[in-house]
Amino acid sequence: MVTSSRVPRLVIAAPSSGSGKTTVATGLMAAFAERGLAVSPHKAGPDYIDPGYHALATGRPGRNLDAFMCGPELVAPLFAHGAAGCDLAVVEGVMGLYDGAAGRGELASTAQVAKVLRAPVVLVVDASSQSRSVAALVHGFASFDPQVRLGGVILNKVGSDRHEAMLREALEEAGTPVLGVLRRAPQVATPSRHLGLVPVAERRSDALAAVAALADQVRSGCDLDALLALARTAPPLEALPWSPEAALASAAGAVATAATAAEPGRGRAGGAAPLIAVAGGSAFTFSYAEHAELLRAAGAEVVTFDPLHDAALPEGTSGLVIGGGFPEVYAPELSANEPLRMAVAAFAEAGGPVAAECAGLLYLARSLDGKPMCGVLDADARMSERLTLGYREAVAISDSPLAAAGTRLRGHEFHRTVVEPGAGAAPAWGFTHPERRVEGFVRGSVHASYLHTHWAAQPSVAARFAAAAADFAAAPAARP
């Protein structure tokens, strides 16, 4: 049954990357949360790092809205799921307002997300090198697509009172409200490296201070009352909130039926719930909140472990998920934790189901930049100068605990490492767009690949993996 979501909402966009979207969006989230509002944080696109700062600012999971990986039809339901019961939702855009999947028109653009959510857009403009021209720039963005409602502008990196006056005068002539003016403030900048901002998990105390400083900056430079009033102009959003239980129930295939037939918290054979251990800590920070929600809905218990510090897998582990992150930064420490590396290798050798994405692929390799890793895969990884980045359309080549051969889905790659060879004898995926190649490894019950996926788009993936974990849990003699 379709319901009407009346959560006030804003989309924070920009003409291009580097304009200050993350600064403004995170600062707004924190400032409104400090007012006592329940703020729902969202990020357009596949990025994992910004949602970590959003979660720190709001105390709620940062959630992604990716129209390429999940399809435009899931954007509103996923939004309604995350924003349920909140007083305000803030959506940080991706790249420039109208930039999306290459060669696919508006698909996966901030503009598309704003239109699907029927949300007003606030444009963050880097005004450091312009004055009156800002009006022409804003007018172009406001008029390019009449279905995108530009509600106002926040001027970033303004140099002086005189500079501000010129910008305001130009935008007044254009009829665009100025909802905030932020001066240059390098002291609240967050550090970056080869894949973007340094994740919250690696600098939590500093990140807390940075978020507090962003809130102060936004509070002093922006008209919060006007921004909240603009958010409240968003019309009701007709959407059935996404739920992991409903997603699993409707997933095609017998495995979804088998995995969801058990009562919550029980295994497929009526025993204890299979325990799925998810890598976390500073080295493995990339995950989507919906993955754990789907696994729990499929009857699994989900726990987190830290490959940097834990000497063993959680007791009773019957499934292992090793997502993305920065193992290349922590290669010496990961390598030094030999007991856990051996435990992971023994778990895989015993037939335990393992799903590894990107950083997980590197961790399962023989070595990373010459440092010994788990040795589950006959491959070696190293840093490279080349950034591999982009959306992919893929088909599963080999049967695995994650996907049956022939399963089609969409994902994205985002790394500066190389694994040699790039695919095993049984590859994980065949990419069909934008290039044709095979990639990744299926070895026994191990599925390892560079491809990041969003399981909300293919709930059968979570159901299949939870079922494999339940099967392994029911055969204790096979455990390491």
C-alpha cells in the first residue's frame, strides 16, 4: 500500500564537484540536529565516505540514494524507509547538479533524485572567483530543467563584506534567494587522500571536532529558519517505504523463499540463527546500511569484527562479509595480525561462505604491496597510479554463495589498486557495460571482486548468502 511521506526535505547540490556540498550538507545536518530535530541524512550516488560524516552529524545511519545501482523506482522507497519518523531530511548531491551516469542522460544525477523526491534544491556555489557572473551561473542551473525547483543559493568561499554585497546584488536582480553566505574557513576542512575524504572511523575525535566546527560555520552563515521553511514546502511524497522483510518476500527464486521462511532469529533448520561476521574498524569502512538489514531480515545475526585488532573471528561465525575500505593504508598492521589472517583462510578452506568487495578482495589475496595477506586467492595486489572509477553493468559468471550464474545487477568500481591476475579460473562477474571483461574470483564458497553492489536492488543476493551461512552453520563438522 502506497503511503504519503510528509517529511520536510532539501537537496544540497552544486554546479560542480569541489564547490562545498559536503561542508554545507554536513553542517546543516549537525546544526539542525543541535536544534533538537530528528534529521535523516542521505547521499545521492554510491559514495561511502560522506555518509559516515552525515551519521556523525545526525546520530542516524547515512543512507545512499543511487538511481543507477538501485533503479529510479527505489529512490523514493529507500528515502521513505530512512526518513520515517524524522523532522527533516537532507540529501547531499553528487558531482554537479545535472551530472549522472556517463552517457545515460540524467540517470543517477542529483537532479533526477530531486525530481523523484519532489524536493527543493539549494545550490552551493563556490563564489571565490566571481561576482556578478554568479547570477548568470545560477540562472542557467535554475532554467535548464523546469522540473527541478531551485529554492535558493548558499554562497561558499566568500572573501569579504564587499564581495558578499556584490554577489547578493547580482542574485537579487536574478530573483534567487540567498539562504547563506560562508566565508573561507580552511580550519574546518577535512583531510583527503587518494579516494576522497578520510573516513570517520579513522579519525573519530578529529571528525567530531570538524563536524562541530561545520555546524558553527553553517549556523552563523546560513538562515536556518528560511532553509527549514523551504524544506517544508516539499509536497507529500507518495511512496511505499522500503522494508527488508518485504523486499525478501518479493525476491524471485526459491532461495529467497527458503531464507525467509524461518522465523526471525532462527536458522533454516529451526536452530540458532546463522552468525554473519562483517569486517569493520578503520580498514573496512565501506558498507550500505541496507545490507545488514537484509541479512537480519533473512534470519541471520550480524556482528562486526575488526581485522586490525581481533585475533579471531567471532565465535560461531558461519558467514563472512568483507566490504570496502582502505586496507592499502593499513597493510602492515593487517599483515601483522597473522592469527586472524589464518582464521579467515581456515574458514574459507572449510567451505564457509565469504563475500568480499574491493578492500575485501585485497585482504583475501596472497599479498598487498608485498605484505602477506590471507592467501585465500591465488593473486597479488598492489597500489597503482591509475584510478578506476565508474558504474558497471554485470552478470554473474560462476555460481557462488552470493549470486547464481546469470544473475544481472549494477554496481560501481572505485579503487587505485591492481590485482594480478584480475580474474580467477572461475570469474565472479562479466562486465557488459561500459566495457566487456571478466573480473573477480569464485573459489569454493568464496566470492571476491572489485565490484561494489547495493543489495536492496537485488535482495536475493542477501537471501542467498544468509541461506549459505545457515547451511554452513548446520554442518559444524565442516568448521575450521
